[in-house]
Amino acid sequence: MAIAFFISCNPDHQGRPSLSDTQTILLPEETQIPGNTPTLNASSAATRLPWPTFAEPNRASVTQIPPAVSPLELNEDVRVWLLLGTELEAPNAGRTDAIHLIFINERLSKASVVSVPGNLFVYLPGHNMQRINSAYALGGMPLLRDTLAYNFGIRPDRFVLAHKEEFSWLVDDMGGIEVSVLFAIRDDCDGLPAGLHHMNGNKTLCYVSYLKDGDEVDRTYRQQQVLQLLFTKLVQDGRLAELPAMYLSYQDKMETDISLADFLQRIPLALRLGDPQRISYFVIGWESASLWELPDHTKTRVLLPDLEAMAKTFAQAASVINESSPLGEIVVTYQWQLTEAIAGTQTRQPLDMQTTAGVPSRTPTPRPTRTPLPPVYTPASTAIIATSTPLTPYP
């Protein structure tokens, strides 16, 4: 899931980093032939985190605290990654208004994404009932992991956190994206009528952040739509060949517990997930929650989860990735493009580098320009990212 890296820049830099200050480095041998299934070493294969003991509330809640959810049964090949987007610029720890859980079956090269609205009203262990987007601001990743475990039965293995500025950089580095706007936005984002729009980083950030009448479910759908588009563009045209240089450019500014070795060994997996039939998308939306107004002076509206319906959503997300299926033809195209990109940008020669904990480092040098590639074969079926859910996908 290399897309996770590209949205994982950290807070501690001033100004936009330049990718031209880094040099492309050789990918590991197992990624030179993208068609081969990667063998994950012991250091990159995540170990299940121990199940926590949940703290008692420290104050009263405005509604009854539900019991803790039993741990979700996951196949031993499945890992869970957590993608987060915060509302504030670094180094402030704000609310996480973008919360996306990614279930990955590495053996079958299948994945499912469950997106969670930020105003879902849940129990924060050691605190009380609050919106889930406040967990990170109150207690960082430890509290957020405990919150997900208590309410969803899921404890993520890895995480990536992005701030607004870094997200807009990502979109610009990808050359922008083509977004199909289903419902016009007239009072923000410089006006976005319904239809297809080419969006740069700032426009895309506005699109995924826009909130009308407190409808966070709709915003969550837009966030998921953009994630689909970014991942699809990432695996096209050999862009994954730039991953090592991107990592070197951002490694001192990254807020994630995922190493360069982890990303490199999963490049073949990312190529396979470029087949839209191999990723399923789910949203904790109106089928799994209901709108409720807090009984206080704020009159804040939150989403109260339907525990049974929500459990079914997570169970479906975990089970659908255990079904084997043949690769689509588009994966062959992506593999060929990556092979050509590697051949055009890398030469096998000694590099003046040192290795620390398995991550190469060196004095930055100019990165060679990527050789233009032939047009990508894109069948009509890839116009959208398919979903196995009953929810209507974005075009």
C-alpha cells in the first residue's frame, strides 16, 4: 500500500520539500520483476499488537457507554493499516477528520477500505463518550488505537498521519487529479459545478474538507473517492519507481511507523491492487448510524452508531478480502510500465550510501528525469474503482 507513504509527510519542515534534491535508488531485487509475489521478511511482517485493557471513564457521558466490542476475527494473512488526516497544520495535534481503515490480505493481494465519519459518537477509553475525531487530539495514537479496539474490535498494525498542507503537496506531486463532482459546491472551493474537474492540491483539499450542514457522511464519501483516484494514479505510468526518492525526501518529516523496507517490499502488492476489482470500499454511513443532537447548549449533531449494523460492515470488509480471484489484465500493463520506468531512471552502479537500520541514506544529489512512457492501456472498466458494497460508487 505505497499510497500510504505519499500522504505521510511530517510536521517539522518549513516550506515545501524539493524532490529534485534526492536521487533515485535501486529497488530491491524482489521488486525488479513486479509480477513476482513479494516475500516479506520478519522485520516487515507486522506482529499483532496485544489486546488492551480499557480504562474506566473519567467523567459522566451524555449517553450510555456501550460495552466493548469483541475483537474482529482476522485471517492470519490480514493486516490493518490506518490512514489519518488532521484538521490543523503541524505541529498542532488537531482532530482527525479523515479516518480510513485498510484491511490488506497480502497473500491474496486483496484489500478493503472502511471509512469512518469524524463525528461518530463513541467511547474514548479513560475519557467519556465523544466524537471519534477527538481521540488523537486527546491522547495520540495510543488512545486512538484503544478507541478503535473498544468500538470496532480492531487494533491497527500500522498508521500514517497527514496534515492539510502535506495532502495538497501530494496531489500537486501527482500532477493533479480528475474528479467527478456529483453534487455542486457553490459556497466554497471557488465554486464547483457538477461534472468532471481537474483539481490541483488546494482545490482537492477544499473538496475533501468541505462540510455542508454538518453532513460528515457525504464528506467521508468524497474523501474515499479521492483516495481511490490517487491510488489509481499512483500505480500508473511507473510512478512507484519514484518511491525510494520520495522516501528519502520525506524521511525526516514523516509521521508513520512504516519503514522504507516495508514500502519497497509491497510494491508488487500495490501493482496488483491497481486492479479495481481487488479493492472493496465501505463507509460507516446512514445504514450504520443515526443523527443525534447533543443535549447541551452546543446543539452539536453527531452520529450514533448502530452496533449490530456497524459490526456487519466490518465483518464484510474483513471477509471479502479472503476470496481469491484472478488478476485483471490492467495489472500486466502496470507491471510493464514500472519495469520500463526502472530501466529508464536507474543504473546499477555503486552508490555512496550508508545503511542505518536497513534504510539507506546519502548526501542528496539531483534525481534523473523519468523517461516518457507509452500511453497506458486503460480498459473502460477502470473508469471507476469498483466496490463490492451496496453503496453507489463515484464515477
